[in-house]
Amino acid sequence: MISVLKPWLMQAPWKCQSILLSGLRGPDTALCPKVKEVSRWLRKVSQNDADPSQSYMAPTSLPEPDELEKELEFSTCHFVHHFADALRVVAVYFTGDTQEETRENRFYASALHLYIADELFHFMPESDEEFVYRHRDRVAH
């Protein structure tokens, strides 16, 4: 069966697939155009486009990390946490068609995740190994 999910995501652990899919929505409580651009980008790197005539996956330009601050600062912690973890899944697991695409997308996702952890939550991000271990699958499949 063909899936809407891109192959790299289907190779990630189920838990990480779930994390990324949970982070694809924008916040319901505020108008956040910069966050919406990143959400569209997350959709574009994780899914095949089922309807290119819609703007569901069409980012116009990706914001710099500090451009998200005001929008995320006033979003719920619950949303921001899911959003940050979705970014981290891309940073750890994304594999594009070229090494350059892989490097650029992982770097962007990692930069946003680090900014959220450091500037908004004031947390030290866990290592990739800690993230992978903490989000390991808990069921056999």
C-alpha cells in the first residue's frame, strides 16, 4: 500500500512517527503566521502532497528561530512541546533525496528545536541518544 508518509518517516520508530504527526497542527488559540509556515514545512518534509492545489504544504519562506519567539511565547506549553518534539524527530531522522537536502532540513529543525528549548523553556536539550532512547517503541511490531 502506498502511504502519504514519506519513506524516511516510515523508517522511524512508531513512537517518533506519532510524535511528528502530533506536532503538525498549529496552535488553536492564536494567529501565528510564522508558526504556520513551519507547520507547513513539517508537513512537506514528512508527507507526500495529496492535493498540490491547496496550501497545506506550501511554505512561502521559512522564518528564523527568533522570528517565532513572540508567537510561541504566548502559545500553550502543551502545543509548543509537541511542536518542538516534532522538530526534533526531523532533526534526528530526516533523510532527503540528497545529502544537502538532509543536512539543510536537519539543521533547520535542530536550530528551531534548540531555540525553543533554550530561549522559551530555558532547558538544556537532551542528546540525540537520550531522545531516541526516551522515545523508543514500547510495543513489538
